[in-house]
Amino acid sequence: MAKHGKKYLAAAAKIDEKTYYEPRKALELVKETSYSSFDATVEVHMRMGLDPRQADQMVRDVVVLPNGLGKTVRVLVFAQAEGATRAQEAGADYVADSDEWIAKIQGGWTDFDVAIATPDMMGKAGRLGRVLGPRGLMPNPKAGTVVPAEDLPRVIREAKAGRVEFRLDKTANIHVPIGKTSFEVEKLYENFATLMDAIKKARPSAARGTYIRRVTITATMGPGVKVDALAAQNM
């Protein structure tokens, strides 16, 4: 059993491990029990009633959180010609329009948070799977990050505003950030409600039984707070 420090234990003492809290109360507790010296990220962790080994039970989608994530999102776009121009005009931080950019990223440079690509650049971007894949940065049509040039302004704007991807991992869990501990409870609640709505809409038709089994909210440095899963789905 892992040993915890005094700060963690003091924070954990404020939470009843046997209680499944209403969403608002859970968010209040997460803010109260976060003990980091920095503005910590608030994350939602869900245990799903799905089998990740079955292709027809996979969950992968994106959601735009109404109050953003409270951080500056650096966007890189793989595009050329008209697409590159649109990306620059739309406020992309980096536009990878040449083999020099591909080589730079192959060399390990990944100082960006979201990567978007136009279809005609996926041949080159596809070479970067080993670098971008493990970091969750690979553009993907299912995640809405491979789009025609005319859609780049919208997707770049959404990425900077708080567009997050959620997906079922190999252990049948979903982990999603919903803001910072500095956010007001109401803003975190709105982001949480928007996420839960998107998770419900993404339910695979092959899902059987209980779709969302457990919901926990936690800060980067702080104990987990159990949420009443039914109440979370009815936010």
C-alpha cells in the first residue's frame, strides 16, 4: 500500500470514502482538498461497463467545454498551400508545411498540445506515428483533427477554446480534464455536465448493462472524490 504525505492525509480526512457525492458537492471538495502550490488540473475518471477488446464497444469522441480548460493551448497544423494560409490566419501557433517540420518532429520536438491535419498532409504526418502516437498528438479523423482546409478555422478555434478528446483506454477507463482548481464551482459544473452529456451520446450500440459504472473527480495533487454516477448522468 502506497504511503501518503501529511498534506494528502489531511486532505483525505475531509472526504468520506464511503460516500458517493452529488456532482456540485464533489467539485467543492476537490477544490477544497487540492494541496498543490500551482493551479491544479481537475480531472474526471470514469470506469466504464465496456470491453475495450471489442471494436464495437469503443468510445472515442471530442467535446468543446463551455468554460475552456484554463490553459493556453498550442496548436500545430499540418497543411500546405491554401490550408497553410488558412491555418496561419486562424491563429495556429505552428504550421508544418514542409519536410523540415517533419524532420524536426521526428527528432523529438513536440512543444504543442493539439495537432490538426488536412487530408493531403496525412501521408507525411503519418510518418510521425512513433513520436505523436504515444503522446496522444496524432491527428485522427475520428477525433475530428483531420479536416478539409475550409474547416481549419473552426477546429483551431475550438481547440484553443477548450476542445478535449475522450477515449476508452485498454483498462476500460476514460480520463478527461475539465478545468482548473481556480475555476468557480459553477464553471467546473458546467464543463462536467457538458462532458457527461457527450459521454452519454457516445454510448456504443453494442454496450450492454451499466454503461458508466463509477465516476471519480480528482485534482492533480489531491485525493479522489467519488461521485454518484446516476446523478452525474442526470446533470
